[in-house]
Amino acid sequence: MESLMNKIRKLDAYPKISEDFYSRTLSGGFITIISSIIMLLLFFSELRLYVHTATETKLIVDTSRGEHLRINFDVTFPALPCSVLSLDAMDISGEQHLDVKHDIVKKRIDYHGNVIDSRPDGIGSSKIEKPLQRHGGRLEHNETYCGSCYGALDDDCCNSCQDVREAYRSKGWALSHPDLIDQCKREGFFKRVKNEEGEGCNMYGFLEVNKVAGNFHFAPGKSFQLPYFQIHNPLASFQWDTFNITHRINRLNFGDDFPGVVNPLDGAQWSQGTLSGMFQYFIKVVPTVYKDVKGKAIKSNQFSVTQHLRGIDGESFQDLHGVFFFYDLSPIKVTFTEEHVSFFHFLTNVCAIVGGVFTVSGILDSIIYHGQKAIKKKMELGKFM
């Protein structure tokens, strides 16, 4: 047993020296203090990295197909009434959403931004007080109401101002004089637009669109489609120069928020000067997936943006007043993955810190010690000479 112990003792890589042979120096004491402080700082730095999660970023090709894109928005127009403000969306696949009303809320606001009225988008039902029938006579008490579509639809009924406007839009006709339409007069549409003059509108909600390049825009008046163009009818009773497209984007994102996301248009605003026209935002959408430490994945998007004001000279019917958002999708997807540093990785780094600092400080102490010793020896030799 004793021979086994002697063999193990011979394998000792750390031979001990008697304390009688130790020589402690002042420089060694300073080096020990400094190296201990460095070890502690590096240790706490490594501990912080171990406790907190690290985010790894990867770029991959986006191979997803047939998905939808959710656009969340909250935009305020301080000088554009809710009655004439509409939202349209379209994409390069040909799909169009004209005068979007679902999942949209409009808030009437005054000059100071105070809310006057809040309601889902829509005109509402009509008040029937002997309205004009499709055949030209007035509604009698024993008749069912069927309002005229004024030539837009021959075999259908238009019982509200909204129905007439939609019928005209489906034909590609402009509703130039709503004050002459019986339904609009009874509902007070033209009067309501006039009463809202000087007010603003806050519109918020979301759109679900195809995940392809496209655009959505806020513009005054109803939009209708011709074979190759989309046109807005701003109501001829108003003049183009009365529309002020000053706006503030309170919120705009493409998907759900995730930790660290920055939406560059949040809080952006633009004030119209003497030049009016199409204010255009060109957006590059980057698909993004964020995975937390629990494995939960958030599918969202980031985006970058540039902007441009396109002035209108009034000569082309294709020129539209409004705020346009043109978006395109990047073929590259970004993935963020939260990861914890493993305990063994942490332990390895701590050992490396302790061993590395200890070794370097030992080398430095040895250099200083032998240097002092050599200088002292030369000085003693100089005295004897």
C-alpha cells in the first residue's frame, strides 16, 4: 500500500517548496493585488453573460409561400375629415381592397386633437321619411322601400347614400353631386361633410393582405377602378386645394412586436406646406422570426423606409392626393434566437480567466524580480570597483 502511495506521490505535478525558501517582495504584492482585481472584474463579466441570454442572428433565404401579411396602423390626419377619408389596398397579384371598412375605426378629432366621436367606419342606416322610390314616386305606407341607384344598377335597390356611392364606384363613375342624391340628402351626408370641415381624423386598425409586394393608401374621397387606373373621386363639391394631407403616424408595423424591434415610422409626422400631392413611403419589409429561450417563435417583420413627396399639377387624372405606403418584401429572412450559455462553458471560461491571469502575473513578477536582482548586483559590483 505504501509503495502505491509513493508511486502516486511521484506523479505530483505541483511540488511544494518549504516556506523557508520563499522570498516575498513589494512588487510581487502589488502584482498580486492588481491581478486579483482583474480576476474579479473578468469573473463578474463572465457571470453576467452566463445569467443573461445571448441573441444569435442568422440570415436565411425566405422560402415561405402563400402566407398573409398583417399591417397594423394608427395614423392621424389633423386637417382631413373622417367623412371623406378612405383606405385602399392592392398588390401585384391583382387583389384589391377598395374603401376598406372592416377592422377599421375612425375618430373625429378637433383642431387640438381632442376626440369628438369614435365609431367603426361606415355611414349607417338611412332615415326613411317618404323617400324616393326606384320607379320615381314617393314611398307610401303600404310599399317596400327600394331606392334608385340613379342609372348605376338597373335591377337592384340603393337604400342608402352608401349604396349609391358603392353602385357608382362599381361602374367606375364619379359621384359628382351627392347633394342631388335623395338618399344622401335624407341622411345628411353632404351636410355632415360640410359640418366636419375643419376637423381631423384618427384612423387605426389593421389590414390582412397577401404576402407579396403592394401598397395601401389613405386618400380623400371614394376610389373606383378603370381598366388600367385607380381613381379617387374627392366629391366635386369640394376643391382639390381644400385637402390638407398633413399627417402623423402614431404606429405602423408589419406583424407582432418582439424584443428589440424598432419601427422607424412610429411617431413620424409631415406637415403640408404650399405644395400638395402624393406623399409616398417606400418600405422594404424583412421577414423576421424571433425565438425565445423557451422555444416560442414570433413570426413578424422589420422594415426600412424612404419617403418622397410627388407634387400634383392637376393635369393628370391619375394624380391622387393622399398618403401612400408602397411595400416590397426582402427574399432574406432574419432569425433571432435567444440562448443561455451552458454551465460548462461558463466554468471553462472562469478557469481560463483564473489560470491566464495567474500565469501572466507570475511571468511579469518573475521579470521584475530578476531585473531588480540584476540591477542590484551590478550596483554592488560598482561599489567595489
